Amino acid sequence: MKVSEQRTRNHLATRVILLCLGLTIMATGVAFSIKAALGTSPISSAPYVTSAISGLTVGTTTIIMNFLFVLIQIGILRRQYDWFQLLQFPAAILFGVMIDVAETVIAGISYSNYLEQWVLCLIGIFLVALGVSVEVSAGLVTTAGEGIVLAICKVAPIKFSNMKVIFDVTLVCISIVLSFLFLGHLDGVREGTIAAAICVGLVTKQTNKLMKRVEGVLLA
């Protein structure tokens, strides 16, 4: 085997590992945000509420939601759809499973006051941001939620940043409506949701810098 071919295979294996690691870190962040009980991140608000409604685990509803997101991408892009992005399906399964695993692992963690809830919430925000950076550095597939935003931006003259805000707000609104409609009270959307919406992107900018250095070493 040529050296270049071996290096390509090694790089692919490294990217797969980075993708799995990133999804696992993100899933752990989601689990911490759920444990904090101050509201989940916008992207996780709908799975959380539908979990409370259906009795399914958050991991299961996350998988279902992400599968729907992939199908919507295909419907939007049609012939323009990059079929390599079908890897979002197994990625979604891993992400959902790891949310449930992480929730089980940290089940023994508790809080006794509002400040401790915020500590757990901030840990969740940091882990989600770090996970995003690791997942992006893998350079394989986008998350299903981000994929929808990119798909819309391909067919409509909307900036990614603006569409991302619209998408997140839409998910939160859907979660609020479902929560009141089926649970009779607001659930899964609180001050922690706002904090995540604001802070995840800011923290990701910093963790991206770290991951660029790591990526340079791993993929040299």
C-alpha cells in the first residue's frame, strides 16, 4: 500500500473518531442541561417536550426528530442533495443513544439550590459547544439540524446566521405550543434555553480555535 493511501485511510479513521467523540460530548452536554432543569438548548427543546408527552426517552425522540430533519433536507434539495449526508442517519442514532447513556451516567448528580442548577447548565453549554467544535473538525457530515438550515439557504437568499436564528426560534415556539397543549404547563424552555441560544455560539468560537490546533496535529 502506498504511503499516501495509508495516510488517507488513517485520516478517515481519525475523522470518524472525531465525529463520534464530538457527538458523544454534545450528548453529554444535553444530558447536563436536562439535569439542570433550567430549560434545554433550542435544538433539544422539541425532543425534550415530545419525550415528556410520549413517555419515550429524550434520546429516542432526538433520533426521530433528526431522521425527520434528514428527510426534510432531501425534500428541499431533491437532486441537489448530497447523498453522502445520509450518514446523518447513523450519526443521529449515535447522538440519541449517547444522550440516554449520559443521562444514566450522571443520574446520581443532584442540586440543592438555584446556583447549582446554573453550574450544571453552564457545564452543559460548554460541553455542547465543545462537541460542536469536535464534530465540525471531523469534516464528515453536518448535524441534521444544521443540515436543514444549510438546505434552506441553498434554495433561498437567506444568510446562514439569520436562518439559524429563525430555525432555533421556530423550534422553541413549537416546543412551547406542544408543552401547553399536551402538558398544560411550560416545560423544557426556560432561562437556560436563552443562555444556551446566546452562549453556545460564543463558546464555540473559542473551542474552534483549540480544535484547529488539535486537528493540525491529528491530520498532519
